Amino acid sequence: MRYDPFLYRYPSGRNVVYASRGMAATSDPLAAGAGVDILKKGGNAVDAAIAAAAVLTVVEPMSNGLGSDALALVWHEGKLRGINACGPAPLSYGIDAFAKRGMGKIPTYGWGASTVPGAPGMWAELSSRMGRLSLADTLAPAIEYARGGFAVPVNISRLWKRTIKTFAGLGGETHAGWFETFCPGGRAPEPGEIFRLPAMSLTLEAIAETSARSFYTGETARKIVDFSRATGGFFSEDDFASFRPEWVEPISINYKGFDVWEIPPNSQGIVALMALGLMRDFDFSGHDDPAVIHKQIEAVKISFADAKRYVADPRFAKVPVDETLSGEYLARRRSEIGNDAALRNHGDPYSGGTVYLCTADGEGNMVSYIQSNFRGTGAGVVPPGTGVSLNNRALCFELDPGHPNALEGGKRPYNTIIPGFITKGGEPIGPFGVMGAYMQPQGHLQVVMNCVDFGMNPQEALDAPRWQWTGGMDVSFEPGFNGGVIQKLERMGHSVSIAADPYEFGRGEIIWKTGSGTFAGAAEPRADGCVSAW
């Protein structure tokens, strides 16, 4: 039977999925299934999240990989905990080091774009601290898919084709490994085609057997560092050996009776919290009211202006988290939002390509997890024999030496990935997230308001059409908004465009705990994912 797997002429409705014993919601069905399989083998939500995350490095290689960074919020034993596994820049990195090499900017691809991978360290830390099964058990599904192959999903095939076009100009020894790994036949795989990653399976096996020590102090680390030295990179053995995930205290804001939680800086989660804080004293008539959307857009602009000025690695710079989220400062910034669109500058608070997944188990544990190579597949560098696709997260640094987020060796850059979590009265409602670079806090704002203000169920909250502020006065909208809304926003001064590609507007998942003690899950219609229930 012949058909076009990329063509969908009619809307398709998804229902909320319910479960009583456990749930995994991811952007790929194989990852969701692996998470629930681990629950059935006696694992908890943490084990399920690790299993799903590892599978996603295999089946969504255009979004993340073994070279990713990662963040998570974990509800465990009655408390919400945060963990930051965003790797730092190599110690030899720096503005002066770039200048000596004649590099006037941070390159999009190649060694100058990569920071230390954090995802494998995250898996090992979560497994040893909170998991019930061994890391070998939880990584087994990913190893099998890498070795035996997996059927490529529709959206991943589309992204694969796009990435190969983008990388067409990359050449030389530095990038040869990427093409050998992901483009062995000179093309992207078609939907439904089987693809295998044998080198990646071996690296995953070593991570499983050594609790990731092989990745940071063993053979995998040596392969990455040796290739870096041979091809003009920055990495040393110390960069990998010194890496440790960091447990952090989540930050939050109360939005109309619900506490919304994010990871603190260097993550940009504070953008979502600040935008919600700016919106909470406004009255709303509905999701499609131009006045509501206008205020959301202006709140996002203000929040990004502050974040891009102040968010950095708190080990290197003072980040004004408490000041930025204070009621006094938010009120001052809220007063700047009028009836017309405006360019936004940062205030002074001192004066007053990614994958997301979530899991839950019958014992009350819940995980909000995200990992990313940043720009799609990352730096386009795969050291031979590893299957490790390195990230290009260093693009988030600034080259102004006076900026808090200035490029510096051993420092973590501003990070776009943000897992979300909601509680009420000290009890968990559940994890949620919307992946997609700078769309993420905008997606968090829209999803939270869809649920809290507009009474949407979790699936409807993800299905609803979205907008994205893209800089200056420019706002991109999905086609689902009616023409009257768009025209009104244009009259208010917004420069509006319609984008047909749903990938631009983020991809998310949600798991809410119900009043009956069961779970309600939803998966993003803009991705290949699903909710797997038990």
C-alpha cells in the first residue's frame, strides 16, 4: 500500500490517557514503552525516566544524544528535588583562547561549540541515589535499540533530512564521524526504515557496566579527548574527570494557588516564572482573546530581557533570582505593559534541537526530565568508535567579558532546557514540559495558563495553538488562530507571521495526578510521542 507518511489532511483528536500504577509520556513511543516496561520489572519513576531518556538518545538522534546536557525535577519521598547535569566549557576555553586562534565568535559547529556532556552522569547519579534497579537494567532497552535497530518515526525522519541539508557544507576529519554514524548511505532514513547505531550500543554498554565511569574517566573519555587533540579541539582529561551533576534547590512562583517550579540558573526556567508572575494579576476572558495574547507576549519579552542580561552560572556570577521574582519588582515591570507592543530592555532587579519526558509510579514518585544537544543534533562532531554526538551548548555564552554569562573555561553557559513541575498545598500535581530552545519558557507560560486560567485538560492544553516571540516585535503564530485575532494583534503593533511547521512551537508532555489518586497523561501532537500507561 502506498501513502505519504508526511501528509495529514485532517485533524486528529487525542484523548487524555489515564493509569493507576504508572505512566511514561515521551516524544517517542519506543521511549514511553521502555519507561513502562521498567516499571513493570520493579523499577520506580526514576528508573523509568532513565530508561526513556537513554532510549531517546538512540531513537531521536537529531534532538539529543550521549553528548547532551540534562536537567530534572524529581518528586521523591514527599519532596521536590532538582538536579543540574549541564556540563561546563572545557578548562582551556575562554575569550583569550578564542582570540589566539583567530575566532571572533563562537562557532555553530565543531569543537568550539561543545561543552562537557552531562546526560550519562545524570543517569548514573539518579540511579544510585533514587533508583531501584541497576543502571544496566535501565539502559538495556536503549542498548537493544542501538544494536538491533529501530523503526524511524515520521518527525525524526523529517528532522534527519533537514539536518543533513544543514550539515552539507561541513567537511574534514572533525565532522567525518557524524556522517559515518548518522548518514552512512549518504541520506536520511525514511519513516519506518530500520536504523542501527552499533558504536553507540557499545558506549551505552560501557556506561551501564561502569555506572558512567567509562564515559568520564575511562575508554570513552579517552577517545573523545584524543580525537579533540588530533583535530584542534579544546577538551582534556580533566574536563571529563572533574564533572559531577549538581543537586540544586528548585525555584518557584505561586500562580493563582498553584506553585510552579523550575530549575534555577544557569537554566532559563526563571523566564517562565517571571512571565507567570507578570500575568497573575491580570484578568482574562479566554485563550483566543487578543488582549490576553498581547499581555503574554509582552510578559515574555520583559522576562527574556532580564534573563539574557542576568542569567549565568551562579558559581561565577551573582544571579538575582529572589530579586527578579519579588512582588515589588514584578509589579514595577508589570506596570510597563500597556495596550501596544513595545521593544523591551532589561530592568534593574538589584534596585528593589531537545527532548522532554515525564514519568510517574504508584508509590508517588514523579519525574520531569529534559536533555538536549541544543541546535538539533549538536556540534556535528562524533568521535570515532563512540556514537557520542557532542552538543553545541557553548553557543549560549556571551563574548562580552563584562557580561555575567561571558565565555570562560569551567563555566556553564546560559541553558535553554527547562523541566517544569506543579504542586498545590505542598502536594504534587505533576510534571510538565515543552521542549524547543527559546520556545520553552513561552510554552510553559501558555500550557500553565491553558490549564489554570482556561480550564483545559492536559491534552487540550498541549493541542491548543501556540505563538512564539522570536525577537524584536516579531511573533510567529500557528495556523490554528483565527484571522481576527491576528489582525487585532497587528493593529496593536506586533509584527505577525504564520508558520506552518509545528516543530517551531515546541513539543511537550504532561502527567497530572488526579483526585482519585490515578494519573492523567498527555502527549504532544506536534511530535511522534505517546503516553504509555500501566
